[in-house]
Amino acid sequence: MATKAKSRKKTRRQGGRHAQRELRGQLARPSRQELKEIAARRRFRQNLYVYGGGAALVAIVALVIYLNIRNTAPVGDEEVWPTQGNTHIQQGSASPIEYNTTPPTSGPHYPGLAPWDIYDEPIRYEQVVHNMEDGGVIVYYQCEDGCPELREQLADVVRPYVEAGRHVLMMPNDPNWGGFGSQSAHKDMESRIALTAWQRLDKFDSFDAARIRAFIERYEGIDHHVN
């Protein structure tokens, strides 16, 4: 009996020493080399976050700059003109100032809009200037004989935009069209075709469908109200 009791005590002592050795192994502090490796991995992860975030920020800034340049750069030979403001004037009255382009590209205008459509008759500049302020593109044509062939070519380009509800309007420009007593409501635009958007003007004589579509796609739909 005594022998068995001693054996049990020995076993308990041996088990206790074994458990203590395991516990000491678990609680053992990392070596200096291991601490250096842990710190190096931590710095590497931190650098990844910093450099990754910085690269993302640079990419966002570059994209914003690119979009701003793309939206202001001409798509063809159009000119950029200073704004003459967006003052509302009484319906039916003439602009109190002379527009700085013909056809106009900004300035005083009526409160209402002309419906987006294809017109056979002229519309007052003061009306369609508001259309441009609302993101519209105006396609003008001017010919002494009415140029039915050119008109139809232009209409073929404009019609899909109008039918899609886009902000595009087409009309003739007539320097002989009266509207304010002896004052002409239109002026000679000195070209057969003119494309206008807010502060943008492109004039040319030969029909160019791609040029017209590029102008519309660039400037149509951009709101120009002053907040």
C-alpha cells in the first residue's frame, strides 16, 4: 500500500513539473530577433496602408483634373466667349445690351424656354439664350434660298436628339427677320451653319455630321444657372 501511495505522489510531482515546463514555454518572451521581425512586419503593413491611400488620392486628383480639362477643352474649332450674364428680361422685349457673338452664347434672356424641337421659322435670340443656360445646344442654319437640302441634313442629325428628349433645338437664322420695329431680331452670322452652347460658338459652311454630334455630346445637358 505504501509503495502505491509513493508511486502516486511521484506521478503527481512529475506531472506537476511537466506542466510547469509547458507553462514556462508558453509564457516565454519572444527573442530580440523575433521582436525585430514583428516590428518590421507591422511597419510594412502600415506603409502599405499609407502608400496605398496616397496612391488612391493621387489617382482621384488626377481624374478630377483630367475631367475638368476634358470638359473645358474644345472638341473642334469652336470658340469660347466671356459670359454676358443670365439676367431675365421682360418677355417680348429686346436685349438691353448687344450680344458679343452672333448668334448669342450668353446674356439677357426671357424667363421661359422654347420647346426643344426643329423649327422652320426663326425664334428670338432672347428666347433661346435661356435654352442654352438650361444646358441646351442650338443648331442654326442661314441661306438666302432656305437651303432645303442642308436643312434636311441638319434635321437628320438633330431629330434623334429631340426624339430622345435631349436639350437640342434647331432653327433658321434670318438677318432680315424683323421683331422689334425697325430693329432686326437676328443678325448675319456670316456662315451657313452655327452651333451654340453657353459661351461656346462653332461656325462653318460645309455640312459635317460628326462635328455637329461631337459638339452636342460635349455641351448638351450642362446647366449654367448661377447659384
